[in-house]
Amino acid sequence: MSWSWDHFMRFLFSDYMLHGVWTTIWLSIVAMVLGCSLGVVVAFMKMSKTWILRQIANAYIWVWRGTPLLVQMVIIYTVLPKVGIRLGVVESAIVALSLHEAAYFAEIVRSGVLSVNRGQKDASRALGMTWAQRMRYVIIPQATRVIIPPLGNQFNLMIKTTSLASVISMEELFRRTQQLAQLEFKVLEAYMCAACWYLLMTTVWGLIQKQLEAHYDKPFGPVSDSSEKKSDPVLSGQAAQV
Amino acid sequence: MTRMEADVVPAAPAKPRELGPPIVEICNVEKRFGSNHVLRDVSLTVRRGEVVVIAGRSGSGKSTLLRCIDHLETIEGGTIHACGELMGYRQDSMGKKTELSDRRVARQRRNMGMVFQSFNLFPHLNVLRNITISPVKIMGEDPARAEAHARELLERVGLPDKAEAYPSQLSGGQQQRVAIARALAMRPQVMLFDEPTSALDPEMISEVLDVMIDLSRQGMTMIVVTHEMGFARAAADRVLMMADGVIVEDAPPEEFFTNPQSEHTRLFLSKIL
Ligand SMILES: Nc1ncnc2c1ncn2[C@@H]1O[C@H](COP(=O)(O)OP(=O)(O)OP(=O)(O)O)[C@@H](O)[C@H]1O
Ligand SMILES: [Mg+2]
């Protein structure tokens, strides 16, 4: 078996592969949007004053972070029908990925909200704001800065994690790669091709994430003499070595 | 410290003032944090237009008392009436109290302004938005009117040219004056100050105290936790001493400084003067 550029290039831009790429993209986006929405709900449940809501959130996070996504996905696809919940391949993949994401994003949101100085809560309460008004005008705008970087990392992970949906025969990039490889006996070419597409997707997202972070990491207000901006430990480490 | 007080004292006129009816009535309030009994049977009446200064050792419960008035803390016993309402609770005919909903309490707090030791301006909003956010978004005031009012208040606290600045661009003293303007923007009937100058560099203390003295002259009801006895002399109608959750002294300034009844007050004065 020798490397064939010819097969590699043919695979790379084949409609079959491109379709898989597209499926991976939309699956990632849909699962991310749903997962993050649910994650926000779980985060606020976990921060709630009501004991039962906190316990439900804790249990949710415990279970979903404590078991492999692969297992969750297979259970949702194969076991749920036995108890009368029948989900198709696509629905199962979306549900599994979203529920899994929610558990991680809940903790991200919670730490973002908790990172906002306690005095901000006091001040907004003293100004007569209700809980919802405090969240909307004071807490969330400040928490967003803290949430954006890990959110970006989660999306990067999500792009790659969608490949697990291949086990329930979701026709995304990884599954299509497997099939191409088997069909033409060109395993290396096919998987290199998949690697290239995943790398391209995560790289493009990386660029977008950088823009987002730059936007949200700006100090509040125009930059002045503020020396308070934290220096990047990695960069300053390098500077020290030079 | 004494130098700063000297700056503040001279302007003080003798001030027997017209005081209105009671506006804050604290009756037999009890507050615990776990096993820590922080307020013990505290009672205090403040009348409209009155300026009350509260002093006391660290941990004596001054901040807690102030926070209870605004219902930023719940209380375990007693009642607090402010601006004609029972703060934070509903009382049934048996006298049993149930905490009010978040929305009801939020509404009650709009009668009072509070200024904190650490300013607590909103760092993501500029000065103007810090001041107008509550009137516009919470009270539904017309934005143009709210802005005009905000600029007027900035004028009053001596910062007319800082409307567009962000909190991070201001000095501590300037931030605290903005915080005062922000609290005043709600047109409160009572102002609560929790050590408004303790976090400030000495040279900035008087700019904040001047604003507060000004406010007291305009008849604002104020409850001020502070150790700035120069302010107490200049503006207070009464000075209170707290120790271990109890008000141990409650006297007009002259009496407080010249003829203190409590051992705690004597000790405090000997340290500070
Ligand atoms: N949120 C809280 N949880 C638990 N204990 C608290 C809390 N806030 C205050 N305390 C305790 O209550 C007591 C009174 O605190 P408080 O802040 O009212 O004192 P203070 O007189 O304002 O002191 P300082 O001059 O240091 O501000 C202290 O023992 C403090 O540790
Ligand atoms: Mg205090």
C-alpha cells in the first residue's frame, strides 16, 4: 500500500466528503446552541436558592460529566426506544451532544457569574433592580468576558466530538471517511483527508474565537494609562527567558 | 487623620434644624450569621432631614445594620420601617412575618440610596450610564430627562466633565462621588453611607465629605457609618456608637465628644482624637 496523491485529492473534494463536512458543521452549531442554552438553565438552577433545583442541577452535571459521551449516545439511540422514546439518528446525535455540552457549559457560566465582584450585586440591589434586571444590566455583561474564552474552546472540542456520532451511523465527516476508506481500500488517504478538514474547521473557528476574545477582552472604556490589564503569563514567561 | 478633620470642621455652623416625622424606624432588630449574634435588640429612629453618624469598632455590626435597613440582609427578629413601609416583610394579623418577593423588595429599595466603601460602580458602563441606568431601565424615566438630571447631579458632586469617562479612568474620590450621584439619581428619601471614605487616599477624603456635607445642608436624611469625626462635627445631628451589636451611645455631637457616657465611646475617642 503506497500513498496515492491522486486518491487523496479526489477524496478531499468529493461531494461525498463535502457533504460529511457540512453535516459536521451544522451538527456542531446546532448541538452547541442547544447545549449552551440548556447549560445556562442548569447553571442558574445550580445557583438557585431552591434546594431541589440545586440538587437536580448537581445530579445532572454529575451524571453527564461522569460518563463517556459514547455511552450516552448509544443509550439514547438504542435504549430509549425500548422505553417508548424513539429518536432518529440525527435527533439522537443532537440530543446526546447537546445534553453533554450543557453539563460542561453550566459550570462555565456559573464560574463566569461568580467571577463578578460581590459588590456589583449589592450595588444593583441597592439601586432597586430585581433579579432579572441585575442579571441583564450588570452581571451578564461582566460575566461574558470570562465566559467567552472557555466557550470558544468548547466549540473547538464540539467540532471534533461530533465524530462520535458515527457510532450511531450519523453521516458526518468521520463516518463518511470510514466508508470511503473501506470502499476504496485507501485508508491512509481517507483519514488524512478527514484530518485536513477537521483542522481547517478548527483553524477557522480559532480565528473567529480570537476576534471574539479580542472584542470582549478590551478593558471597559477607552484604553488609558491602565496598567491593570493582566499580562499574559506565557508571554511574560518568554520575555523573561529572552 | 486629624489634619483632614481640621479641613472639614471650620465651615460647621451650629445647626439646630427642623426635623420632620420619623422616616426610618428600627425596632428590636436581631441579626445572626450562624452562631454569630451580630445585632442584638437594636432600636433606632431617624427623622426626616436628620443626619445620623454611626461609629464603632470593626465587627461591631455597623455595616450589617445599614444593610438590614435596605434589606440587603434578612433579619431574624424585630421590624424595620422605612419611608412608611415595613422593609422586606409582610406581617399578618398574628404578627408573623413572611419575606416579600424580590420585586416588592426591589421597589422598596428605590426609596433609599446606598453608597459603599468600595464604590461598586458598574465598570462596563460610563459615568452617565452608571447614573441613568436605574432611572431609565428600572423606573422608566424618560432618557433625555434622566440624562439632564444626571448632568445636574454630576455638577453637584463637582464632576461635570466626567460624564463620558469610565470608572477605571477615575480616581477613588471621583468614583465615590459618581456613586453618590448614582444613588441620588433615584431621588431617594434616605441616603445610607457605609464607610464612604475608608477606601480613599487621604487627599481624596475631603472631596467626598464636602459633597456629603453639602447634601446634609440640603436637608437629605442620612445615615452614615464613618470614623471621620470631622464630618460628624460638621454635619451630624446625632452620633451613635456601636459595640458588639448594640448601640451603646446615642447623643448630639457636642455631647458625644465632650461628655460620652459609654466606656466604648471614651476608648474610641481617645484613639481617634
Ligand atoms: N455575609 C456575612 N456572613 C457571615 N458573617 C458576616 C457577614 N457579614 C458580616 N458578618 C459578620 O458580622 C459581624 C459584623 O460585621 P459588620 O460588617 O456589620 O461589621 P462592621 O461594624 O461593619 O465592621 P467594619 O468596620 O470592619 O466594616 C462580623 O463579625 C462579621 O464577621
Ligand atoms: Mg463595615
